[in-house]
Amino acid sequence: MIDAAEEWLAGVDGCRDGWVAAFMAPADGVVRVRAVPRFADVVAAPEAPATIAVDIPIGLPERVGHGGRAAENAVRPLLGMRQSSVFSVPSRAALAAADYRAACRAALATSDPPRQVSKQLFMLAPKIREVDDCLRADACWAGRVFEAHPELAFWRLNGGAALDEPKKVRGGCYEPGLALRRRLLIEEGLPAAVVNGAAPKGAGLDDLLDALACAAIARRIYRGVATPFPDPPERDAFGLPMAIWA
């Protein structure tokens, strides 16, 4: 049962079966985590989150320069050895392509210097389009949904210092890196039982921690103390901001 008088926030990360969402009540720090199949299910959740921070690119450029958008280029220098986790976002046309070869052709035609799409980024294209469609379909959500990035979130929670431990090694979860991220989340005031708990079905432990990190950024945005990178944000052809918040 959701208290209608309570205002909620959400941190969201993509996972194998859809999205893992960490719903947070900023007044008392209560956090509820669950997996949902569609991003629209987060927006329409019973908690009705007023602010959502999601680990997905928001605002898609028509053309891109070296390193992707200004947002990616602004945060990479902050992240040290973790900067490889910040993918270069290609053009809207490349992300709309039906297959990888078509995406690379579109990316080459809309980038300077010409650059193909990384396979890792192209695998995210359906989720990027899902969020983009949601925000363009309802203008009110464009002011409530913000782009975040877990490694930048943990940089913020770590006092503006890049983490020295990865969360994964050779495709598997790396416990020292997970332990460091758990400690930072608990120090930020997130419930230890949730931080140390099991991930929802269809999500990994790293997905859970990333969603919680995004929830911490959603709370910073809600409190008016978060910073966009770049500041001020650029905007795409549809008016969506292109900035990563922390």
C-alpha cells in the first residue's frame, strides 16, 4: 500500500529482463526495489516517482564529434580507470537503425571524424529508444527524468574521487568492487538491508547497486544540489537535455 501523501523518487538501471528500479522516499529514506519489464512501468508505478534518474543516454544528437556528446566528454576525465564505462553516444539516426551494419553506416555518415558504433552501445539501442519514446510522448516527463551514470554517481558519493576498484572483472561480478560500492551507498544513508540484499529476479547484483546509486542521484536532483555535465546542458532536436547528472 502506497501512502499518497509520500513523495517518491526512483533510480533505474537496465537489466537482463528489463529494468531494475529503486524507489526511494526522500523524507524517511525507505527504499523499495523491484524489476519491471518496461521503462514506462517505472513512470506509471504506484509510487508515482516525481524524479527519476536512469542510467541510459537521454537526448540524442543529429551529429556527433570526437568522443560522442559533450556529456560523455565532460565526465570521462573525472573517472580515471573507470572512464571506459562511458560509451560514446552516436547520432539519433544510428540508434534508429534496424541492425548493427546499418547503425555503423549511419554513424559513419553523422560523425566527425567518422566513427562506427560500438557493439556494446548498439546492444543498448532498444532501451535508449524506449526511454526516448517515453519522454517525447509526454513532455511533462522530460522535466522529471534525468540521465545518470553509476560510475559518475559513485564518484560523487566518493567525495569527487574515481573508484579504484571495478565492479566486474572478465564479465563477472568482482566482490572487492561491489563491497566498495555497498559501503558508499550505506554511508549515503541507503538502508543496509537493501544494499546488502539480493537483486530482483532477472537482475544482477551490479544492476541493483547501480540502480541504488542512481536513486542517490535522484535525491540530489530533488534537493537541488546535483550538477549537470555539461552545465548548462545541451539539447537535442526535440528539446531533450543532453547532460549526465551527479
